[in-house]
Amino acid sequence: MNFIISDEAVALYKKEIPLIKGDSVRLYVRVGGIGSGGFSVGIIKDQPPEHAFILEKQGITFFVTEDDFWYLDGMSITYDEDSGYLDFANPKFSQLDHPES
């Protein structure tokens, strides 16, 4: 399991959620409902369970549970300050909202 979160993306999460040093957040597969459809990355303050992949950046613990490895493994999360949007990319999938291996 491997994923990347850029320093700019971490700074945005710290500002918007807000997060402070020592906080933990879970990244997970979020499934859209009727009309929105597809998959995306959700994030929530939480504590990592025993079997989780953990990445620490800027004093924040980001983690993924085993159930979500399939989607987040290989993902990179970056933030483009010019557009004001987070960018999610995973070379395993041509479309992240409707992933097919």
C-alpha cells in the first residue's frame, strides 16, 4: 500500500477541516448516490485501527483501512492553488469515479 499527499494538499486539509498537530484522519472510498454516482475520496477525523496504512505529514496522521486499499493504493493527492482544487490521480484507473482495473 502506498499513497502520496503533497505538502500543499496537507496544508489545505489543515486549514479547511481544521487539523492540528497530533490529529488523525481517515481517507476512504466514498460512493455517490442517485444522480451523483461514482466513487471519490472521503476524509474524516478518526483514529487508525491496528491494521491500517499510515502516512504522517506535517504532524498529521493520514491513514487508510484495509477495506479501502484497492482504491487508494498508488493514489496521489495534490492541490493546485491557482485553480483552488484538489487533484486525485491513480495510475491504476483511467477514471477514478468509475474505476476499472
